[in-house]
Amino acid sequence: MSAEAVLDAVADDAALPIVYQDEHLVAIDKPPGLLVHRSGLDAQEERFALQLLRDQLGRPVWPAHRLDKGTSGLLLFALDADTASRLGQCFEQGLANKHYLALVRGWPATAAGQIDHPLARDPELPSRGQVLLEARTDWQCLARYDWPIQPDPRFASARYALMALQPHSGRRHQIRRHLKHIAHPIIGDATHGKGAHNRAVAAHLGLARLWLHALTLELPHPWRAETLRLRTPPGPEWAPLLQGVSVP
């Protein structure tokens, strides 16, 4: 099974799962394999969360932030331009707290840590010559696995880990780039990971996808004196990874 099969099921139902909605904004549980909006990086794609949600609600929507195509989970949209502006300021000022789950290659040496590593603004271009921007991600190891698969024929098994991650800045592809930096790339990441591990885990778990899920989002409501606390549980494909695991 592939992420595209999951997306096809959503397209057949012609509805995106809505996690929260009021008169100003709406949050959905984005399936893996769905672009947020049209992009020249994937010019052949014809389906986008922006378009699907607009048609579903029968009104314009504005994305408040982005998730990579392969990432599943919480995605927030504004329902008017003023709300979009306020949400944009909230994200730019670092007032939105986000937490993710990721399946990564290898076992981290400690139970938790922080990645404080500047990143170039545009990950599609060589880093040399670009201004490096401050970027920090906190992480916690939730579980370790030793599976009887052989992406490297020299070893009878391979090690992976489930991690909880909190980025404290919003650099593009920050989590993916930071995990590559510490030599624990996300499984299913064709850009920053290893193809042999991606293929072996896809066969073992029965699903080829980027194993990254936007779990929670907490931010001030743009119009009311309250804090929004939104959560999208991981999909059923994560169940084999979550047995006996306490997810924060």
C-alpha cells in the first residue's frame, strides 16, 4: 500500500477530515501524499488540500502554514483574509507550538535532546552562499525497534526509533533536515534518507510513505482571548509502532 492509495480513498470520499472549525478558521487532518497548494516542484499533481477544502466548504480558504506533501496531520486554514494575516503573524512570531511524530533510522544515543543547527533558507539550492538561519528542534525518543529486515546484507536486522519532535522555528523542511544532520533521517524521506532503508521498512510495514505526522498545534486564537489546542491522532498505519508507547 502506498500513500497515494490513502490519498485516493480521501479523493473518492470527496471530503477532507475536519478536526476543528469556527467562523474564522478550519483545521484538517491532511493525508500523506497531498500537496497543500499548487507547486512547481510537483507540476503533474492535480489535487491540493487548498482546492479540495475550498470545494468541500464552498468558500475560499487561506493556508496558515505548510506541511510537506508526504507529511500527514494537522493543517490550519483561515476562512478570510484578515484571519490569514493574523495567523501569519502568529507563526512568524513563534507563537504557534507544534509537535510531530517521526519514524527514523537508527537508535538515538540518549532519551532526549536538542538540535541547534542553522539552516539555509532554500533547501532546494546549495547551502554554500546562502545566509544560514537559526533553527532549533527538541526531540524525545519514544520507542526503539530492532526489525528482522536487511537493508544492509551485512546485518541480520536493522534498528529504527519513534521520535517526538518540537520545532522552535519554521524553516522549510526543518525537521527532515535536522534529523539528517544528526544521522537519524526519517524513513520514507527520498531526499534526506537512504533508499534501501525506505524500501525495506515499506515492505515490512506494508506502506510506503514519509513517516512524519503533525500531531498537535497550539496557538492563540486570532480573534478571541483563548488558546487553540488541536490534535490529530496518527492514522491506523502507525498502530504497529505505537503498541505500549505513551505519545505526549
